[in-house]
Amino acid sequence: MAEVRLDAVSKHFGTGEAAVTAIAEMSLTIGDGELVILLGPTGAGKTTTLRLIAGLEKPDAGRVSIGGRDVTGVNPAERDVAFVFQQYSLYPHLSVYDNLAFPLRSPARRVPEAEIRRKVGEVARLLRIEDKLNNRATHLSGGQMQRVAIGRALVRRPAIYLMDEPLSSLDAKLRSDLRLELKRIQQELGATILYVTHDQIEAMTMGSRIGVIDRGRLVQVGTPREIYENPVDLHVAQRLGQPGINLVPRALLPEVPAPPGAHTIGARTEHVRIARAGHADGVGLVRWIERLGDQNHLHVTLRGQDLVTLGEPDSDLSVGDRVGVEFLRPLYFDAAGRRIAAGA
Amino acid sequence: MPGLSTAHSVVEPSALSKRIAQGIVILYALLTMIPLAWILLTGFKTPPDSISYPPKLVFQPSLEGYCNLFTTRSRQTPEYIAGLPPAEGMCDEIARSRNMVVAGPSKFVPRFVNSLVIAFTSTLLAVGLGTLAAYGFSRFRVPLADDLLFFILSTRMMPPIAVAIPIYLMYRELGLSDTKLGMILLYTAVNVSLAVWLLKGFIDEIPREYEEAAMIDGYTRLQAFRKVVLPQAATGIAATAIFCLIFAWNEYAFAVLLTSGEAQTTPPFIPFIIGEGGQDWPAVAAATTLFVIPIFVFTILLRKHLLRGITFGAVRK
Ligand SMILES: Nc1ncnc2c1ncn2[C@@H]1O[C@H](COP(=O)(O)OP(=O)(O)OP(=O)(O)O)[C@@H](O)[C@H]1O
Ligand SMILES: [Mg+2]
């Protein structure tokens, strides 16, 4: 396991009119034994970042180093990384067992067969695919394929695991099991992992840090808590939170003491409180109540703007009620979407 | 919704339509096999039976055709033959019944061996070079790739025999006339363009992710090519090899022009059989029957690869 650094790495695809900047001057350090989450919308450059670290793409500018060694010009095979592809890309002509054994059988490693058998068995048990070992890789369900792909990475102890949405096609139960399992493995082995996901819970619970990426730029890096509570801009604020953060034009809420220049006010669902009329920042109409069991999502219309807030499951509100709405710890954003400090 | 009625492609065809389809296929197969069957039968007729009219479907089988194919004979007077020691072997006996004696082995076996060596070696070379070139075109940014591919294909745009005279003169200068090496090079050159195009199609279909995964798993590009690309291209390679072999095996025009002795292949040899001692159709039919066997065996051997089909579905598209 090792520290992995990106130094001002840039990557473009295509030329002339069709040129795309996939990664722009990205600098990121993944500490030894750290699990960093990469979060971003589709096309943001997440996969490209992993491919640059793996050596499948050569950066146009900048440096990649693994364990202090500059590997910018080094072949993938010599970088000692493991990659779980977004497309699971199992070798279709091999059995599940041979797929898992494939990295260990590489001419560079030459692990003895007995050792391979032991490791493959161990990983198969972990991922609950022991009974599939003799199947052709193509004769599996999507979720099973994805587990084999994860297994092919886990049989090795590389400098870094690169995982591109590895749990995306699993059902909720298996996904949460494997999430915990991966986290446990990571802590036990002290594995360094760079992990791409769209999944809110994975992002919040698995990583020690989250890097939010948008249009090839690393917009913010921080602990899940920092990213959630202190987003640097609207884009980051919208990436986390389920349901998403409430965004209200400043002009609709003249009562809120916003700093000058504020254009949009953001409030997480748990920070929008139903209050007594006198205390409120505005009065809204309850339009719809989603009862989720442990909590309710209250959809409130405030001066034509829809807001979602959390309600107690036993609250006696009903659709059509008029309620006061209060914003706790609102976030302010300027016209360009950048965050501005409160109470300035 | 009309757009959703795709189910017919999944449903098993009805028993009746299966029967009809089978019937058509069998009928067609029988039709195409009539000439082959005719040749097979003719090989076992005597020369008089082979030209009798109306044609005989029931006849006394004889190995005279095969004997004539493998031997050369000379005509002798009955008195001379009567004075010889008893015939050794069946072919000698048949020859004597026609007032001939076996003079020695014919050139059929060496010509057949020439065909085998030239066709299989050139196929191996064409498919080998074609696979590597196709992989290169498929995976690397080759400058002017499209123009190069067009150029490669353009070598097939006129009938190869159109360049027969230049090639004939060139070969004479280079000392390649009537050599196996010359024929191997020629057939390889003709086949390699077909091989590149066919195989590029097959290799383009193999997602790069497989090689990328292998390279990350610790394999060099060449090792990844061998372990991951080749097994998956097996279907395409087998199909291409069959095409190349059929061309090289059957090629007639260049073989007539460029070979006459040492390196002569079977196709130009077969007409010679007719010339020797009357119209010996059973010998021609015997040669043709034997000539079909290698291609037949080769295709059967590769059938497994041809039918295995291309694997879909391990990469989520
Ligand atoms: N080989 C390529 N050639 C040209 N453009 C590419 C190539 N690979 C990626 N891109 C472009 O680079 C940008 C980043 O792509 P990337 O695959 O890294 O996105 P992503 O964040 O992984 O998205 P997703 O969440 O959909 O997987 C996209 O605009 C994409 O179109
Ligand atoms: Mg991606």
C-alpha cells in the first residue's frame, strides 16, 4: 500500500473543434491506507482520473506518483494497481476461477498454484461466489459478475485499488453488505483505495475524504462532513443530501438576514424547520406528505417555491395546512454559485 | 404498443416451420452434393463404365482409377505380358488386363504434397500476419490508417491474374519460378489483404477493456494479446483460415503459369491425367476426390470454433 499523488494533471481528448478537457490541472493526494471517494456527475472525469492513475491514459501535463515514485511514463503492469472497471469486463473465455486467478498467474508475479487456490478460495468466500467458481464468466448475473470483478482486484495487494462504481448493479442488501465488507477489508489491510460512486450512502460512510469533481476540475476535497456542511459552491451542495438541498432565490426570502451579494439561499431538509407563525421566515402550505416509516418528508410550497423538509412521523400535520417555515444555518451562494460566508 | 412486439425473435419457431426449414436445407444440401457424389462414384468405375451412356448408377466397383492415378503404365503386346512373372499386386493385375504393365509411381503424390505444403504454409503466414496487422490497425493510432487499409483492400480490386505477366517476369528474374517458396509468397500476399480486413472486423468487436484489465493485472501488451485477444478472436481466425486455405488450395491460374515441375500443385496436375493414355475419367475423379479431403478435414476440425460464436455480454454496453 502506498500514497498516490496527482500533481496538476491534465488530460484532453480529441483535437480542434471536438477537443474535450476531461481533466484540468487536478491535484489530489490519496494517503497511504486512505479511502478517498470521487463524486461527480456523469462525464465529470471520474473514470478518466482512475485511468490516469492506472496508466491506461497518459496525462498531457502533470505528474502521477505512487509511493513516492514518479510513474507518469510507466506501463500499467509495472504500476502495481488493481482496477475494478465500471464495465465489469471479466474475461469471457475463462471460468470464474480462472478470472480470479488471472492476475496471480501473470508472468510478472508467478504465484504458485497452491497459493492461488488458497487466495481465490478466500476471496470467493468473502464475495459469496464459491459455488460459481466453475461457471463461465459469461454465465453469471450482473451482480455476480460485478463481485467477480471486485474479487479479481482483491486477490492482490496492490499499491492502490481503483474502483469505478463497483457496487452499482447489486441489490440494496448485497450492496450494504459489501460496502461494510470493503470498508472492513480496507481497514484491516490498511488498503489505499480511490473509489468512484454516485451513491450518497457509499460516499458518506465509506470514505475518509470525498473529492467532488465537476467538468474535469476537483472542486472540493474534504471529509464527508465538511463536504456536506460546508460546500464551496452550489454544485457541491447539490451532490450530497437525499432529498437534495433546498434552494430558494434570495428575493423570495427578504426576512432572512443574508449577506450582501447573496443570490441563492440553500437549506438542507433537516435545516428547514416547521415553526410557529411568529417565528418563521415565511409561511407555506403543506402540499404533500411522504411517509417513509421512520420519518416523513414534508413538501411545502413557500411563495411558489417547493421545499422539502423532515417531519416527525407522529406529527399531526395534514395536506393543506398552513405552516411557518424557519431556516436554520442557511447557506448563501452568489450569482455565480459560489458560497459566501454567512453574517459577513 | 406496436414498438414493443419484439417477442417473436425469442419464441421458438413452430414445429411445422422447423420441418419446412429442415426440408429446404436438406434438399439444397443434396442438390449441391450431386456433383461431388458423381465424382466419388466415378472414381470407382472402370474407364468403359465411366463413359457409358446412359450413365450407370449400379456398377461393379473397381480401383482402376486409383491405380491409374498413382502409377504410370506402358502398353505392351499380349505375348510380352504372357512371358512376365506373375503380377505383383492388384494394380499390376488390372494393368495387364488392359495390355499394360506398371512402369512406376506417378507424380500425383509429390504434387499433392506440394499442394499441402504451399497451401497450409501460406495460410499460416497470411493468418498470422493478418492477425497482427489487424490488431495494430484496431488498437493503435496508425498514421493514415484508413488510406493504408484502402490500399490493402485495393490489391484485391482486380483479378490477381491480371498481374500474371509482371509476376511471371519478376519471378523469373528472382529465381522464384517453379519454387514452393515463390508460390507460398504469392498466395500469402493475395490472402493477407483478405485476412487483415476480416480479422480487423473481429478484433474491433473485442472490447479493449479486456486487454486493459490484463495489462493492469500484470501482463505486457503482447502477453495480453496472447492470453485475452487471441482466444476471443479464435472464431474469426478459424473462419479466415478456412477462406485463405480454400483459395490457396484451389488456385489454378498462377499455378499453371508459375509451376511446371518441382513445385507444381495438384490443380494443374489433374488435367495432365486426362492426357495420359486416353480419357481416364476414373483417375481424374479419384484425384479430385482425394483433393477435396484436406479441406473437408480442416473445416471439420475448425467447426467447433466456427460454431462457438462470438461471446456477448461480459461487457456491459
Ligand atoms: N477515449 C475518449 N475519447 C474521447 N473522449 C473521452 C474519452 N474518454 C472520456 N472522454 C470524455 O471525457 C469526459 C470524462 O469522461 P469520464 O469517462 O471520465 O466520465 P465519468 O465521470 O467517469 O462519467 P460516468 O459517471 O458517466 O462514468 C467525458 O466528457 C467523456 O466524453
Ligand atoms: Mg465513469
